Amino acid sequence: MPENFIQDIITEDLKEGKYGGRVRTRFPPEPNGYLHIGHAKSICLNFGLAQANGGLCNLRFDDTNPTKEDVKYVESIKEDVRWLGFDWDDRCYYASDYFEELYEFAIQLIKAGKAYVCDLSPEEIKEYRGTLTEPGKESPYRNRSVEENLDLFRRMRAGEFPNGSRTLRAKIDMASPNLNMRDPVLYRIIHAPHHRTGDKWCIYPTYDFAHPLSDAIEQITHSICTLEFADHRPLYDWLIENVDFSKFGPVKPKQIEFARLNLTHTVMSKRKLRQLVERGYVSGWDDPRMPTIAGLRRRGYTPEAIRDFCERIGVAKRNSIVDIALLEHCVREDLNKRAPRVMAVLRPLRVVIDNYPDDQVEWLEAENNPEKPEMGTRRVPFSKVIYIEQDDFMENPPKKFYRLAPGREVRLKNAYIIRCDRVVKDERTGQVIELHCSYDPNTKSGSPGANRKVKVTLHWVSAAHAIPAEVRLYDYLFLSENPDELEDFLSDLNPNSLQRLESCMIEPSVAGAPPGTRYQFLRQGYFCVDPDSTPEKLVFNRIVTLKDEWAKVAGTR
RNA sequence: UGGGGCGUCGCCAAGCGGAAAGGCAUCAGCCUUUGGAGCUGACAUUCGCAGGUUCGAAUCCUGCCGCCCCAGCCA
């Protein structure tokens, strides 16, 4: 893991012998949605930092609000963390496991005169809180006796009071310039079943109360969170200082904040992602265009590429938007080494090789990956009628177009050099529907005559042997780099973010490939078999294109 | 007009008083049976701005300017 300011802090702590040389972090998702690439940054950071410093990282579900959370998210979160390549062993915890201990901590504070039951309504609490520039007013219930507070708090737990009627508040400072210190709510009454504790509780701790103390219970040394919690740190520290949790150990956890990840051409907030799903702009949380882990996985991204990305973006406190081109670079780099090459024609154009024997089929040898000879070779069938890409032919080619055109020669990858002799067009539309070519038998790949230079090599597929497939091409979900700064981010949705090509032709070697199999389609990009595939028809997702010099020249990029 | 955080190349990001790492992107060339990959080279006399301290400042001081976060019984 590369150096960053948090590692610097850990290094310093280790040097000073703080925490007895222990490092313990935690990844604390709330089970109320799916994980996205921003979470991946946090996961890589927390697990990575622990790993790099001989420590461990816990998985802890921050499930203190039963009205927003659901077990269904727990499994997906675990699956995503595991898929990213991290392991919490038997350390999967829940804040709800600590409800009894947290309750005791609250009793402690009450007994010490540092917390009180407040009968103000939510609206009144808001009024009493003051504003950014004016101090708040003390609650009239602030100076209840310890006995009364104890009694009331027990009765809150017993379910004697309705939702919102009372809260437990810390007694700190209503005049603090930091609003979080103006007697923050520690417990609220919520008569709702919890996904893990059922109806055992009707009072639930707030994040502010539960988080630092859960960290203390788990003896977390470095509690890493995002920037917006910086204002909560004084409260975090206040609780760590004012609660006696020594029976759990001597470590006093400390909170460290870093900037969350933003990516160009997408949105990251759960609220916005949820809108995309619920309003049907995407097919689900795992739509391959989504920045969710599930979406990236389905798209075909590898965990290695995502981890590499998370390392390269660095960790700092500056709000930033990372160019999605870096993520794309990371998958390309990973897949270039790993993905077998295969030929697939996305928009087929029929080519008849007039001088090739009618019924002849040659099985030609093709490298699976020129970057890695040890990945071996395979045989691809060549015959009289083949398909090439429509984009690889132009009747009136512009200047820098190197591909096939009337009278021009190109090489067919792993096969022969062909020349275009005749163009067949649809009489009414003028559309090119077929090409007649001739091949040079002396130019077979690997033979001495194959050395002749031609400008470019095309991919192709034998018509009689090709298997049909659907290919889904993806583009950015949003047109602008930062849809977050728009009044209406939905107005920025890219109408062409998904393009389905239903009649693609692929070389027969890919037949039967299971979902999740990744290939490089020669000259086009990296593709992954989608779970929508059936025995009759494979469905592929384009993970990312190859870099495309021609697209740049032609201005189609 | 409160508090907290942040301002180094188009995008990330090192740097912590001795004189601007690296990655992505971009551009140019080489190479290539993927216009892929690979290789080579170019790319901040300058660190939000203005003063000051110092032999010496992106790094220290002062003052401005700009951006982000906070008034949920969300996290």
C-alpha cells in the first residue's frame, strides 16, 4: 500500500508504542443499500492498512436505525467485500450486538450527571439548538435528578412512551460553536422491529453514540471515516473520555477522516443511485452501468482492477473527482494480461472469397494471448464465406482510413491477405450488403509468403461456423463530468448509455462459456459473458473498449 | 457576521525550510499479423493571491480570496 497521511499517523503511533503496537480497523457499512466503488475505496483502505501494519480489520454493520435497514443488504454487502478480496474471518459484528452494553454506557453517563432524558419534541429540540451563528438554549429538562433520569430512561426502554416523545441527550454545551456538541441526542424512541433484535428494543442509539463506543468495544485503534464526520470528532472524543469501557480493553480509538471518492460521469450517493433503480433508468442495482460493486462485477470488472484503482487514486482530505479514465485504464491493464483473445464481429458484413474452394474449411492456429504465450493457441475455422465488421469497409475511404475498400488489400488475422474486388449494394437503399474478395493463397499466416506488408489486419469470423450472440455496449450513464452539480441530475442521463447489438457473430471456441467469462474481442475491447445468456444465445457485456486510434482520427470518440 | 476541512499541471497526488516524485489524460516518434499491447520522448522556472521572515519558502508568519461540510430523534 502506497504511503498516505493515515499510514503516516499509524507509523507514528507504532513508533510511539501506542496501543501496544496493535492496529485494528473496521469497515462499518449501514445495511441500507448496495456498496459502490466509493465504498471500495474505504474497504481497500481499512483492510489494506490493517494488513500492511500487521493488524486486522473488522466488518461491522452499523445497524442502529431499524426503519431504514434490512437484512437483505447484509448478504449483498458481505458478498461484495468478499468478492473484492478481503476477509474478516470470524469478525463480522453488528452494532446491534452491543445494544445491551451501549445501554449500560448510557446508564453510566446518566449516573455521572452527563446525560439526561429530555421531553422536548423534535421541533422544539430544533428550536432550542440555535443556529450556525447563534447559541442554543438549554432544555428545561436538562437538570433533572439522576434518579428521575434513571427512572425515565428505564421506562423509555420498557416501552412506556411513544415515538418522538423523549430522548436521552448528552449534557455538553448548548453554546458550543459546534452544533454537534449542543446536547446531542444519544437515544431515541422507535417502536419498530429491528432486523436482528426483533422487538427486544424500542429505543435505539444514534450513530454519534453507537459508533465511538462500538469502536471502543472492539478496541479499534484507528477509526477511519469520511470528511463529513470531522465535525463529529469532538463528540466522538467526548464519549471516549466520559465513558468507562475499560473492561473491553485499554485502547482509546481515534477517528481519522479522509475524502470520499467521486468519479466523473456518474453519481455516488445512495439516494441518487436508488432513484435510478426505482424509476427504471437502469435495470437494477447490478445494472452494468451502475458504479455499484454489483454493477461493476456484472459488467466484468475484476477485483484486481478495482483494488489497483483504489491504490492509485490515493488518500487525502481534498474533495476531488477522479477521472473515470483511470478506472478504465486499470481494467484494461489487468485484462490485457489475463483475457484470452477471440474474434467477434459485432455488426456483420458478409464477404465472399470468390477464389476460395466452395466446401473447403481450414482450421487455422491462433494465439490465445500474445502477451502470454503460455496461454496457448486454439484453432479457428476459415471458409469461403466470412463476416467482417461493417466499420472495417468503406467504399470511399477518407485519408487515414487504412481498412478495406474497393481494390484494397488487408490481412485477415491468422489467415490470408484478401483484396476487395466488388461491392454488392442494395438497389433501393444503396446499402453495402456484401463484398466479393479474392485471397492470396501464398499469404497464409505463418507461411513464408505471409510477410507482405499490408496497412492493417482485420478480425473476421467464418459464416458457417460462427455462433450468434447479443452484445451490450455501454457508455457513461451521464453526459457531463459532474452531474452532481446540476439542478436536475436526471436531465443529464446519457440516452445512449446502452446499445444492444442482437445479431453479432462470434468464433465457435467461445460456445458454452459460463457467465463471468472474460475475453478480449480482437480490436474491440474486453467483454464478459452476462448471466442473461441462454444455451441458445450468449449475451456479452462490453467491459471497456480498447484504445482506438482510428476513433480518435475519425472523431467518433 | 459561528465552527470544521481544503486549495501543488486538464484529473488524481507526493512534497513537512535546500530548491516541483509518480499515475491517468494529452501530444510526438518507434514498433506491431489487434489503428491493441509495448517502447522512447514532450508535458508546472512554479505550488489560490498579496505581503513578511530567511542566504534560501510549495513548505514558517500575517492578511486576503475561493471551494466543501455542519442547524436529522440519518449514517
